Amino acid sequence: CLNGSCNFAISELNLPVSDATRGVDRDELYMASSILSVMTDPSHPVMAGMPAHAKFFVGRSPVFTTAEGFEGSVLAKYPESGPLLLSGYLVGEEHLQGYAVALDVHHGRGHVVLLGFRPQWRGQPFGTFRVLFNAALYHGGVAAAARGTPGFWSPPGETEK
């Protein structure tokens, strides 16, 4: 799922994931058409070919946190500190810092890939288009063998899982 459609998938599939910014007032968090700094896990097949420090285009995008029962991997996250904004407009970056941007959620006998950004953004997707294709090709044996990097992410405010 891409960007805003992720919340639909989370709800309809009852995934153990939530949007950490749901309910945050627009005066406290506003990100429209912005490029933000993120950290990726390039060892995961969906992030293959991405640099460890990347740039994602966001616009009213979900920010993920996991719940009890989550099985899967965090594919990308916002850095825990430092400025996130590279271009555009952002108010309330503290609501993003340390949270997940992209997830691989085990669901039933398959996987749901949640991309809380726009990898296909208009005519300039060169830095992230590979993520879209990697996600489309992520199935079967590739998905069964995929392992995230241990310790890459833990929910903000919690100790490492």
C-alpha cells in the first residue's frame, strides 16, 4: 500500500499497526509535499538498492508504530534526532522522529508491505521507484527468506524488542 491507502489496509486487514499521528491536531503536525530524511534497512529485499540514509517524498503520510502481535520488519524509519526536513514544509517533526515509515507485515500466509510515503511521486521518483518495484516482486521464496536487521528499530519510548 502506498501513503494514505495504508490506513485502509491496516483497518480492513486488522493489522497490528497504527498511525502514530492519527488524532494529532493539524496545528501540531503538518507535512505537505515535503522531502524528508529517513533511514532504511537495505538488507531487506524491499529496500534493496536503497542507501542507508535516503530521502522520501511525503504528503499527509501515515507514520507507523507497531502493536502487540506484530510480526514482520521495519523497512525504513525517521531518524530519532536531528532535522528531518530537506525540502518543503514541516511543522511538528517531533511527532515523526523515531517512528517507522515503511513496514513488511506478516499476514496469514503472506505479507502486506506498507509504504508511508510516495515512491511513485510525479516525475521525480528516481530515488525511490526501486522500492515500488521491489515491493511488487516481493513474494514467495523471496519473502519467506527475508529477515530484517535485528535492532534496526524499536518503538519510540520503548526499549529494543
